[in-house]
Amino acid sequence: MKKKFSLNAFLHNDRLLMLFSAIAAIVIWALVSFGPGNTQSRTISVTQTIDLTGTIAGYNDLRVIGEDTFTVSVTVEGARSVIFNLSAQDIDIRPSLSDIQGAGVSEVSLTATKVKSGAYTITSISPSVISLNCDYWLTTSVPLTVDVSKVAVKDEKAQQIGDVRIDSSEIANGTIQMEGPQTTVKRITSVVATVDEGGTIDATTRYSAKLIAYDAEEKEVDLSNCRFTGASADNTLDITVPIWVQKKVPLSYTLLNKPEGIAENGLITLTPSEITLVGEAQALEAAATTIGNLGTIDFDQLLPENAEATRTLNIPSDIRVLEGDTVSLRLAIGNYTTKTLSYPVKDLSDVTVINLPEGKNLKLQSQQLSNIVLCGPRAVLNRIKASDLKVTLDAASNNGTGSVRYTVRITVPSQNTVWVYYGDGEASAYRLYGTLE
């Protein structure tokens, strides 16, 4: 049989009464705290970064200089159950970027709007106005030098600091490209990569050099808002400070086609006769032989009026020559002269043929070698006639058949102080025509 509810029994049941009281207390607390009639306020911090990209100011190449991120306090009001579930992502801070009219400090107003829907309102924002420093963005190139005055060599008698190398392929010709606000960039007249740590070194050493900018009055310019091509984010450059040493190198040359009767001793005077190379030791050892070699002096390409000449040394960029990059060359043939002859050729009996292919026949047409320039002592040249010349035809100089043109070499066998001038180019000034069958 079902029992009827008895209020009297319930009120005298301590356990049930205690449970009921606890449940009632929770319900009442919830209604008071989260009920629709309970309105509270809360402050939320929102961080906002100002970006001018896509704005009129941005199209005019204006940028925010310095601080571009701000934190504002937004006060919201609504039911506790709503506002305490809000975060900074639920509120959108909108700066009035149309307030920026040009370079300089602009007062920009801020508004806050709801991103997340719900029964709450935004009652205030603080600050409601921020100061933005804007400027036009410029890119230009400025002179760049390196200051290693705090670096010293260990052995000052045998060593010296060489040409400092900037370890960036993006920097060349003594300038560096920079970008930044125009009020800063237009002040800068020079930039110096400065090595602060210094010290004494006895080998090539790499440093990190800080870029320091100066204006026309040599006052330092703040570079905190500037960037440099080839430099790190903190405006430093990696540079190499080389240690240079010296090396004496004698000059050398090779004589070609010198007449046997002209003595080599005392024939050529070089000024200077040796050079002093300055550079890193390893580079000097590798290049010394090449730098000191003046190449060939070919009598085939030499006239008495060319007795004095200047040769330019082939010097690598990382090496210096104390005496300069040119050498004066003087040959003891200044009192020699020239004589011009012609040599008639009727047939093979007038020439000496070498390297004729086996089984081949060569026929020469009647012709004349004209304007043959002989060089030598005047008295010797006066005695020379065309019949004293020897013409040698090298059949291997042309491998064709039929009508063929050959280069020839001309000598004066009876005079060992005379040579033939062939021109400035290859020894091919004199040619004979024939038929090879």
C-alpha cells in the first residue's frame, strides 16, 4: 500500500531536511549569480598591432615607426555567465587609420566591437586614443667604411693589417643599401662597420662589426628603425681582418727567336728588377711565380723603336705590389735600325721546303715576298742583299690540297745579329702560294 507524503514527518527527518537545504542553497546561489537579472562588468586586456598595409597611408608608403603594438583595456557588461566566458579574441579593436594624414605623430582613435555574439555590451575602452609615429619609407645607398683601429698585429715589423673583407656578396664598391624612415635616412651621410672588441692578432681573424651611422656633423644617428642589405637583423656585419706579410719576388721573362750573335747578358734592363708583394702568406706563395713572370719577349715581334716598353703586372685583387703594377723594360738595341727587302720566288729552287707529306708534289707559282723587314746593326744591314736571305716553307702549316697558301720563315744565315720582323701578331706576315698534288 502506497504511503502518503507527510510534511510533519519530512520536517522531523533530519537527513532529508539537511539534503533539501543544501540543494536549495545551491539553486538560490546559482539564480543569484547567473540569473538573467544579475548584470556585472569585467575588464579584458586586448593587444593590437597596427598595420598600414592596404590602407591609403600604406599605399603612400607610410609605415609605423617604432612601437606599433598596443594593449588596451576593454570593459564589458552583462550576465556573469556570459562575460566570464569572453576572451581577448572575442573583441575586435579597430584603429581609425584615416586619422593618419602624413608623416609625423598622429592621434588615432580606437573603437571596440563584438566578435562573439551574446548578451553583453562593451561599455568603454582605455585608452581610446593612441599616438602613432609614421614616416615615409626610403631605400638608398650610403658610403660604407670599416673601422678596425682597435685591432693590432702581434709583430709590427713583419706583419700588417691588410684590406678588410666584408663577408657579404650583397655589399660592394664601398656602399651599402639601407632602408628606413625618411627623417632618419636623409640625415645619414656615412656608415661605419666598427669592430669594438679589438685585441692583438697574429693570424687572419673574423669579427662581427656593428654598423654605426653618422650625419653631416659626424653625430651618431639612431638606427633602431633601419635595415641594411647584407647585414644581420641587429645591424651587424661579419668582416675578415687579414694579416699581411711581405715577399720579395725577382722578375723573369722568356726570350724567343733571339739571334745567336746578340748576347743575352746586359740585353734587357728591368726597372724594378724585383718587386715586393704584400698579402696573406698563403696567397703570396700561390701567386708569386705568376706575378713575377713578365711573359715572353719575342724578336719576331720586335722593332728597334720598341726598345723601351712598359709591362703591366697581373696582380690578384688580394695582393699589393709596393713598387706599383707596372715594370719598365729596356732592350740594348736602341742603336739598331731596319731595312726593307723583296725576295723573288720563281720555283721550289728558291725556297727550302720542310714537312712535305710523303707522295705529294708541291709547285710554286712565280711570286715575290715584299716588304721584308730586317732588324740589326746598321753596318751589317747595309751589306745584306736579297740573295742572302733564306726562305723556309713549312708544308705542315696548311694541310689542304690544290691551291694552297703557306706561311714561311725568313732568316739571314750569314749574319747572326740580324732578325726578321713579322708583325705584332702571329708570325704569319709572309706567305707563299702553291699547288699541292
